[in-house]
Amino acid sequence: MESDSDTSAIVTTKIPFDGKGHDPQSLVGRKIKWYYKSGKGISLLTFLFQKGQNAQFVNDYEFVVYEEGITENNDPSWFHFDANLKAALGGLSRGGRTTRLIEEACVGERSDGKRSWRVIGIKCEGMTEMGYIYCKKEATTQHANFLDPDDSDIEWVPESHEDVILAASRIRY
């Protein structure tokens, strides 16, 4: 078990690959040269590797909804890195002059004591411990009755975390 650097109340446990998406172990040995986050119909995190091999991370629920015909998502989940992974990837440049070799990768389960969600762990050369990729929706307000936009009742939707998977194939939208 590892504790998230952002808060000690959140605990992350490595778990065996559960068959959702592609096995993160397939990333071991690849060199990350750049990454970017995008969010049009769905939120994606894409790692660009040397030799043209790319990997994309997605929230599986958003992806299923997108596949069913939703082309815009005004409330996507956004990808975040634990502080140590963010620091390790911070020195990358768009030109690929610097790279980060992935030495370990895994699936993890993160819990705050009330709820748990799936994360993906990455350990690059030079890192002393695994850093995790997680997906979060920010807290927001919304109309309580979606069917009646004139309804003035506002509902508070707290921050939430969503499952992360490594997409089995490249997603284009």
C-alpha cells in the first residue's frame, strides 16, 4: 500500500490486472517523449513514445457514453498525476530531446475510505516509488431537474474520482 502525496487520507493499493482496457505492463520498456491532455467529446491523456508508439488513457464510463453517440461533454473527467510522476514527466520537451523510460507499470485501486476508484501506476527511471494517473471531476452545481431547465433548484455535485483504463487501441474523435 502507498499513500497519495496529496493527502494521507487516500490510500492506493496495487491490484492484479483486471482485464479492463489494455494491460499497463505493456508500457514497460517504452520511452515517453511527450504527453498531452485533451477533452473534446471525452477527456484523453496521450503518451507519445519513441518509435511512434502511442498510448491513451481514458475514463471507461465516459468512453462508453461517447461511443453511444454523445459528441460533446461539458463535464468531462480530467487526468491528474501524483506529484512524483508529475515531476518526473515535467522535464520532457515537445521535440523529444529528453525521454523517460518506464520501468514499472500497474493497475491500482485508490480509496478515500468511502469510495474506491481504479488508477494506473507508472514508475519511470529515476523515480523512487510508483506515481499514479488518476481521473477527477471537479465539484460543480447543476440544475436538480434536467428535464425542466426553468427549474431554479440548484444541486451541489461534490468532487468525484473516476476509473482510469489504458485504451486497447488508439481513440480518434
